[in-house]
Amino acid sequence: MSVLCPQPGRGRARVTHAVVVIFLEFFAWGLLTTPMLTVLHETFPQHTFLMNGLVQGVKGFLSFLSAPLIGALSDIWGRKSFLLMTVFFTCAPIPFMRISPWWYFALISVSGIFAVTFSVIFAYVADITEEHERSMAYGLVSATFAASLVTSPAIGAYLSAQYGDSLVVLVATVIAVADIAFVFFIVPESLPDKMRLTSWGFPISWEQADPFASLRRVGKDSTVLLICVTVFLSYLPEAGQYSSFFLYLRQVIEFSPAAIAAFIAMVGILSIVAQTLFLSVLMRTIGNKNTVLLGLGFQLFQLAWYGFGSEPWMMWAAGTVAAMSSITFPAVSALVSHSASPDQQGVVQGMITGIRGLCNGLGPALYGFIFFLFNVELNDMEPTDISSILYSIVPGPPFLFGACAVVFALIVAVFIPEHHRLADVKTCSAHKAGGSASSSSAHAQNGSPLATPTSDAEDIEPLLQDSRM
């Protein structure tokens, strides 16, 4: 792939550098899936789901607030320094899992300020690829992310069963340190020197750093408004599900660590197949809008099954449906991409990404609160308690709430026109000169691989337990 202005004596920036960084970071976190569930329950034995939702919610909301600023600063000071910062702070809580669980969860919450590795990674890739290459490059990064989470939970569960959680935490820490060292010693700067400032003075406007800037432009076009409402109603339960589903399988459905690892692997593999093979076939045969509706239908079925299911086999069956529901957001991105003019791609995709970022903060907290409201904990409820009666009928109340939200998303999505040219929703903020700089800035601020009209790769937020459920 092409590289912008390589400097003498400096290695050439390549997509493989980004792939290695992403793989090591999320492989380390994937190893901790089983120990993390144990530590979470031991630290918060009474209100496990509520505290998990608050921790993940604070992290997600802080990431939403900080991503535009970090992206804008990386446009000026270069990618490598901010890549090093985001990887370091994202991995910093790992050793504290055995040192002090309270510090571990506190650091996870605060790390959200800098836990935006994907924002910098996608900007890094944008710097070193041509526009026609970018879709494939983003797909490679996203596939690497999925591959790390398909394999690492199973490895972590095996090591935990054979040698204990301490060894798993040690291995994850070593991998995290190796990732930091790789960024520091091996990864070259991707932004050309002439595009970076040499001093610490920087002309950044509030518009560039404002995380709500993209959200305020939503109502300027009715089609954009319908799409954004659909994304909000469908991704809010999805984000909450990310943060609590593994814990739910462990504590309520009583999955073993090995079963959880196998479940993650199965759904991950099926999701990759759905997003590569089935997605392209569906969009060619039934169109973008109908693909979105089909994906929402699968999501509705999946969430309702999770909400009413109480047996392990029901979770496995619903997991196969969950894999098909993963086609929704790529189809939404393609629908927006075909409706917007070329110079509007970054703006409208940024709105969608902003909605998803907001959901990453609201969803986990909402799910944790609903679990707390219905007193869904372990098996310590009194038989006469009204919550026990509700539990026997609806074991997973948050998932049922999510299914209701998706019903409204389906209703809204029906009214989205499939062939419509979006109105001009350009931002009034100043843009940097130069095509490459503008492209990388858009990707950095949006934190999304979807800011080009050719990209179908799904934007995956770096949540602690990301996996397509």
C-alpha cells in the first residue's frame, strides 16, 4: 500500500503495524475474560450487574467525550505519540486485577479518557493508504480485532483452569507490555513531518473537539434523523449487552468458563461469515434498506430469546441468531454512503458514529440499572419475593427491554427512503488543507472505519468485552 512521504532513516508505516497493535491489545484483554468475571463478582457480590454497568458506562461515556479531541490532536502532533498513550492507558488496569481489584475497576473507568485506540489506528491507516485501498485495510484491522477475541478467551479459560488466574493476568500483562514496546520501538510515525507542528501551540477549535458537534447536525435532514434514531434504538441495547452478557451467562445461566469461551468463538466465527458472505449477497439481492430491516429482525428475535431463555441450549441457539444480527450496522453504513455525496461521507458517518459512541456510555449503565431494578443477582432471592416470580418468567429483563427498543427501531427504519440524496450537513469548522490531511482528520475525529464511501467494515468500539453477541 502506498505511504505518504516516508522520512530518511525512518521505517515505512504499514497497515501491518496497525494490525499487530490491535491484535496484541485485545488479545491481552480477551485472555482476562474468565478472571475478570470472577474478580467482578468477588469485588461486588451484592450488586454485581449494577456495578459492572456503571464501570463500563463511565468508561464508554469518557471515551465518547475524549475521542474527537484526541483525534484532532493526533492530526497536529502525529499519530505515534497518541497511539502509545492510548495503548498504555487502555492496558494499564490489567496488572491491578491481582494487585487491587478496587484500583482495577477504578482505572478501567478512568481509562476511558484515553481508551480510544481505534480512533488513532483508523487515522493511522488513513494516512498510509489510498482511498481505494482503505476499505480493505479497515476490514483487515476489524478482522484482526475479531480474531483476537475468538481465540484469546478460550486460551485464558484453559490457563485459568490449569494454573490459576494469577498466571493469566501475568501473561496478559506481558503481552500488554510487548504491545507498548512494539509501538515505542517499532511503529513509525504515519503523519508526514510537514503536516505536523513542531511546537506545542496548536490551532484547535472547539468544534473539532466537541463530541456533541455531530449530534447537533442530525436534525438537518429527515433521512439522517430517521437513520440516527434507528441506530440509537438498536445500538443502545447492543452496547448494554456487550458489557453484561458474559457475566449473565456465568452467574445466571451458569455457563462454565470453557463454555463461555466456546460461545464467544462460535458467535465470533459466525459473525465474520455473516458480515462477509451473507452481507454482500443480501445487499445485492434485496437492497440496503431491506438488509437493515432483516438485521433488525434477527436482533429482535435474539434479544427476546435471551430475555425469556433460561436454559443453556437456548443461549447457544440464540447465539447463532445474534451472528446474523451483526449485518445491521454495515448495512446502515452502506445505506448512508449511497445516499450522501462524496464530500459529505465523513460528516454523515460521523453522526452515526457519534450516536454509537453515546450508546457505549448509556447502554451499560442502563442494563446494570435494569438488572438492579429487577433484583437479578445470583441465586440468593427469597422464593416469596415478587422479583423471584418475575425472574421465573423473564430471566433477563434488560434483554426484553432491548427487544422493545428494537421494535421501535424497526418501525422507524421502515420509513427510511432507500434512494434519497441527503441535504448538505457540512460542519462549519475549519478543515485542514490537503486531501490526505482532511481524510485522516475525518477518520481521527469520527473514530470510525466508515468515513469513506467504499468501506463496509463495521465500526467496533473498544469495549472491555467486545464481541458480537
